[in-house]
Amino acid sequence: MQAYWESLPEVQSVLKEKVTADPWRLTYHQMPVTGWLNDPNGAVQFNGTYHLYHQYVPETPNGGATHWGHKTSKDMVHFKEEAIFLSPDQLFDEDGVYSGSAFVHDDKIHFFYTGNVKHEGDHDYTYSGREQNTIHVVSPDGFTVESREVVIGHADYPAGYTDHIRDPKVFEHEGVYYMILGARTRNNLGHILLYRSDDLYEWSYQGVFLAGNEDQGFMWECPDYFELGDREVLLFSPQGLLPTTYHYHNPHTVGYLTGAVNWDDYTFEPKTKFIELDHGFDFYAPQTFEDESGRRILWAWMGIGDTEPEYSNPTVARGWQHAMALPRQLTLENGRLLQRPLPEYQCLRHNIKTHRLSEIDESTLKGEVYELILEFDETPSSFELTLRQDTQLTYQDGLLTLKHGESGFGRRKRMIPLADLSQLQIFSDTSSLEIFINDGEYVMTSRVYPKQDQQLIHVKGDAQGQITYWDLKL
Ligand code: FRU
């Protein structure tokens, strides 16, 4: 029997026509050639080349059994589409080569991912319907596979969990290798499990690295642990956090804790509370890596699973869905993660225009694919910026609000309580907005779908300061 992806070129060429004709196709963001994209996977820089793998279903924009798509870059800005790296073609991953990470050792890349297998039965909640095997892939170059084998079979996970144990991330500490996995307990709590290995091939379970309580979601996906500055950071994507007034308004969220690993009992001891990483509508399942110059870089999916019922993504009809957010450099300052766009993206800047905010009217600036920096002389008491068709960013009474109109396709608003507003750095692409606030203190990431030629950049209110605009061209 022909495997379904063997007919991919024909299926893809039909979708490709639609995607190519779509004015909402992104320009300087990474998106699927056709079909569906979700989490970043295996992010790594190896012998100078950046590799970005990602969850990918090229034959349909609606998702399904995921492959690992593959893009490479020399500068993190210009990417080349490579052949699919891994497909769901083994018994241990036949329903999806799910998310995972890369670890460089002895001049080879070791990838770890979750092999998803669906059985008859309830796939979502029980412990009888699914396998999530942990697979180890060795590659000499990031393109070819030298070995691919199960290192933790589904039956070998500890008792007390549902079938949801996935998304391995591997790191080293004092010559020993550790793997963390996200898990959902049988009573619906999020846990992170820890394994250890002396050689990357044999793994033994050490216990629960961190356990959530009933207020912290029902499943924790995509855990990531790293040291940054003098702190240790644990980043993860909890599903099902209950919304509070200003937080967790997406069905699933992303956040981090800083703290320290207790290496005697292999637990993570948080020293700070959970801090949400992005306050927009489309941000999930991020993964970080350290590049060869020592920077901690974060890739994230500019999308989300299980979106709000009132939202429908109009690019599905155009043969594709979802994209990657711009890669961000992470630093830890005063105990908080700051996220800044990679400076490499400045090479896209053209046609600079600078104005005092008080000088501009509706016809001064217009644009679709651009970067905008607003520097305020002091925190404005009231400020309103209208972008593209009808997206508004307002600041009033200590609240920064991102509000979509029709071009949000059902999305409404997200808010951040903010005592001071000193700076905004906004990246607009054909169908996305990323708003970095106060030099990376907060970020709001959102897809947006304006009609063509809707290029408003309009400021109202009493804000004093400077606005700088660049066209961005790849
Ligand atoms: C997060 C996630 C991961 C899983 C992958 C499957 O978005 O659900 O937990 O490995 O996507 O595509």
C-alpha cells in the first residue's frame, strides 16, 4: 500500500497555487510551504548553520499526523526550505512525529522527539488510547538520519499518568544528561518528569521535576530548562489555565518560573511565581536553544491549538495555516525574562522615516510590512494607535489594550496592566503583528487579516515622543 505522503507532491501542488496567490502569505516570517505548521522543534545551530524543524502537515491546513519540516539559515533571517526531516513512517510514530529537541554532542546532533500512536479508544483523556514513545535520532549533519530508535517506550513510563507524556528536552549538567518531559496525571494535573542518562542512549526515570496543582492547568506541554545569567529558568506551556482578569485568556498559555534544581532529589524549586510570556492571541509551544555565540534564542509557534470558538482562521481556505513568531533573544534582567527581536532583523530595514508623535496625521505614515519604534518622552496619560485596517493599541488608566476589529476574525482584546509605558517596537507583516513593549518587558503577538490596502498608522491622545518607521523587505 502506498503511504499517504508518497503522493505529497501532487497534493501539495494544488495547495501551493492557493498559497502563492494569498496576499496574507507572510514575508519575513517562517510559514509552511503548504498546509499546517505548529511547534518549533529541534532548534539548533550546528557548524554555523541554524536549523529550524517544526511540526508540519504539508497536505492539509487542518493538521493531522505531523512530520518534522526543516528550514535552514546562515543568519536567522533568510531561510531555505529543506526536505522533510522525519515523517510518521514507523510503527512507533505512525500518527505523528511529535515535538522534541536537539542536543549537540561529539559533532553529531541528537534529536529526541515523541512518537505518537493512536489506538482505538479515547485518545484524549484515558490511558488506553495512545502511545507516546520517546525516540532518539542521531544525525551527523541535521539532514540525514544515522539511527532512530525508541529510548523510552510508552509502557515504561511511571504509573499514575494518562497517555499524555511528551515533548522531550535534553540538557547536560556536570557531564550527565537529563531529559524533561511534559505529562498529564490521571487526575488531570500538569507534571514535568525527569530522566537521566550517562550516554544519551540509556535513560532512567528519576522522578517528578515539578508538579502542578489544580489551579495550574491539566497538562504541561513543551517543557524547557536552561540557565541564563545567574538564574535557572523552567519554561512550559500549560493547557487549560483558568483566566484571571488580565491573564491566561488563550485556551492554553505559556510561561516560566525561575528557581534552582535540587540535584540531590532532582526537583526544580521555583523562586518566583509563574510569569506569562506573551499577552497576545497567537503564541504557544516555544522552545529555546543556545546559539554558537552563546545567545539564548526562543522560537515560538505564532498560533495556538484549540482556539476560541468565535475565531476562524481565514488562511485555511487559502491552503495554509499558522507560522512561526520572529525569533527572540532572551535575557534575564532583575529576575524577569526580557524578550527582544534578534538584531539580525535590522538588515530588512529600508526607507527610514522619523517624526515627532505630535506631527503625524493619518496620511503621514502608511504601511503593511514594516517595523515601528515609538519612544515616549514620558508615560502618556492617553494614547491610541490604529494599525492596518482596524487594530487598536490603546494605553489608558494604566492599561495597555490590544483590540481587534473585523480584521481579527472574531478575536477581541487582550490587556496588560502597565504602570509605565516608555517604548513600543512593532513588527507588522501581511497577516501578523508582534508588539514588543518597554524594550522587551512584555510582548503581544497576534495574527490579523486586514483587507488589502488597509495601511493605517494613526496616533491619537496626548503622547509626546518620537516615532520611527521602516519598510521591511526580505
Ligand atoms: C503542542 C503540542 C505538543 C505535541 C505537538 C503535536 O502544541 O500539542 O505537545 O508534541 O503539539 O503536534
